[in-house]
Amino acid sequence: MEIKLKSKKILKIKNITLDERDDLLDSVKYKMNKKGEFEGVEMMHSTMTKWIRTCIDGDTSDETIMKMTLADKTEIFSKLQSVYLLGEGNASK
């Protein structure tokens, strides 16, 4: 599987185990306002780095990740969340 960024760069996604997927999903802590509305992600940088290193099949060295823009890291993180959250909203029967 691959994801395509707005910059036209294509990144290959690794096949990860259910345990790795669950660990990633559990690591995301959402910030909510007093009304319970989404405001952002806590520990955003370490969370995005963890997702990139775990999910991207390619060079995820410190040097490579540090060269990425915040916009690219955010886009990668968002697209990966979409991939790994597929099916989460469907109740079992």
C-alpha cells in the first residue's frame, strides 16, 4: 500500500501487525476543549515520529525525518491514521 502526499511524493506503507497498530492508535492522545470538541493532538512531534518510523517502508532515520516539513509530517500522520482507522467505526455483529 502507498500514500501520495500533496508534494507528489509517494511513500510505501509497511504491513504491520495488529499489536503494532493497536500500540500506535493507543499512543495518540487527543486534546479536547471544555465543550468536548477536538482541538489537536498531545505530544504531536513524538507521536508523528513514532507513526512514521513504524509505518513507512523506507528511510526513517533521524536525518530524513528532521528534513521533513511539519506540514509533510502532519500529512503523513493524518493519512496513516485514515489507513489504520478503516473499519473502526463498524460495530461487530
